[in-house]
Amino acid sequence: MIDWHQLKDKYEQFRHWQRQPVKFVNSDEEHCCNCCGTTYTGNFCPCCAQKSTIGHISWKSVHQGVMDIWGLGTRSLLFSIWHLLLRPGYFISDYINGKRQVSFPPVKMLFIVTVIYSLVAYWFFPQVLGISFNEIGDEGRKLMGEYVKWYESHFSWAMLLMSILAIIPTWVMFRYAPRNTRHTLPEGFFIQILLSVIIVVLDFFLIPINLISPQARSIIASLITMLYYIIAYKQLFGYGLWGTFWREAIIMTINVLCVYALVMGVFFIDFGSVTTEKIGPDRIRLMKILSGMLLLLSALIVLATGYVINLIATRKARKNEKIMLTSKRDSNIVI
């Protein structure tokens, strides 16, 4: 029989662990640096910055040296991924609030996980990359044109591009959030990069489902992506479930419209049977650019609508923030 009280206690312990920032244990022992001979207390020498734990060369030193070739010798990649999976929003909040040493460098992490993902997909599941395009046959591939080729051969850059597209919508929709209020656009860049790492890692574990049903894998991946984004945004910005959900829905809608606008206007997708001698290639190119601009305009309209709705929804929070700022300014004047 299931002990619900015990499960509840375990869940509360897990929630408590999620909210706690990563802690570093500082050594209170006295050390003599093997490099420069300085005597000190702590984990690192204040003179040359060598670690206090470095001693004789061991197999651990060999491992460290090999990993340094790939840029994995410092902060742990697996440690960062583990925390991103179990406490995504809190971990991202730690990083953008100054705890840089807790995370493996985000951009490097995104490129490494996408390279690993691409290699595994290429050698074992070649139909995974671009599955939503390939499964619809030759006509579908013609419809997607050059974008499919670029996406499959530049997966890391595609993920980086999609991350960048979400920066401004996220900044607009979560600008007055209870937590991490008024986060900046540079912070938004790293927020999206770390979120992209989560999505690539999760999709990596879903690759074997492709053997059973590519469509099922695509649907499951989309649902898990939406769920993880909601969890991460909820932890990061402090809104409730509903407040996080509708804001995330607006952000994803804008993202999809922007991606298709780029596909239409930049990659000049082939319209298939529409490209005929009667219309001419110049007119076809103009149609593609106009279609991309129309989609981009739709994204801007959705963004403006979301901005207005968010202003209305956060009216009370903005009013309280204004009162606090006024009180703070008045107190400084009095002092």
C-alpha cells in the first residue's frame, strides 16, 4: 500500500532542495601552495589561483587533461544538465543573478549537446533531424526547400537562432514578474540558451521512440517541451500556473511565426507546383519575401497584443512597484 504521507514528505524535501541555490564548501584548513609556496586557508591560492586539492599526478589528472581538450575540464557539464532537468528555473535564476561558477558555460554547453545529439541521430536515427519535414514525402521536402538542408546540417546554429527569437517576447511577457523583475535582454539571451539545452537533452532521450513511431516522438517531444518551459518559467519568474501558461503560449506563437517568416523570406522555400514559367522566378521570389513579411507582421501583432494584455494583468504589481520606488527615493532625499 502506498504511504501518501511519506511520498508527500519526499516531495517537500525535493521542493526544498530545488529552491536552494548551489552551495560551495570552503576549506578552513591551512594549505601551502605547491605552485608558488603561498600559505593560505581556502580552496584556492590567492596568489596564483591553483586549487588546494592539486597534489601528485594521478589517473584523475589524466582524465582532467583529456577533458580539457574539449573544454570540459572546469565546471561539470553533467552537473549543469542534472540541475537544469531537476530545477530548471531555479538553476537559471542562480546563473543570471551572479552565480556563474555553478554552471558550465551556457553557449558552449548548447553547442556540445547539439553536436552529441546530431552525431547520435546521424549514425543511429538518420531520419530524426527534420522528421516533421521528411515524413511528408518528396513533395513535402520540395515545399520546405533549402531550409531543410540547412537545418539538418547546422542543427546547433538552428537551436541558437530559435533561442534568440524568443528573447524579446520573453522580456515583454515577463517584464513585471514577481521574481527576476525587469530582467535585461542580455540575461534573456542566457535564459533562452539554457532552456534550449534542456529541450535538446530531453529530445535526446526520446530518440529511440522514433523506431516505433516518428509521429509519436514528435508529439511527445512537443508536449514535453511545452511542459518544461512552463515549469522553468514558473520557477524563474514566480507566476502561478495559469499566469505562466498563457504567457508561454503567446511566446511560442510568436516564435513559430518568426521561424516560418525566416523560412519564407530568408531561405526562399520552393513553392513546388506554383513555380511555373507563367509566373516567373522573380515574381515567385517576391511572393516568398511578401509571405515572410506577412508572417513577421503577424508575430508583431501577437507581441503587441500580448504586451497590452500583460500591462492590464500586471497593473497592480506595477502600481506597487512604483510606490516602492517612490518611497525609496523619498527616503534617500530625507537622508
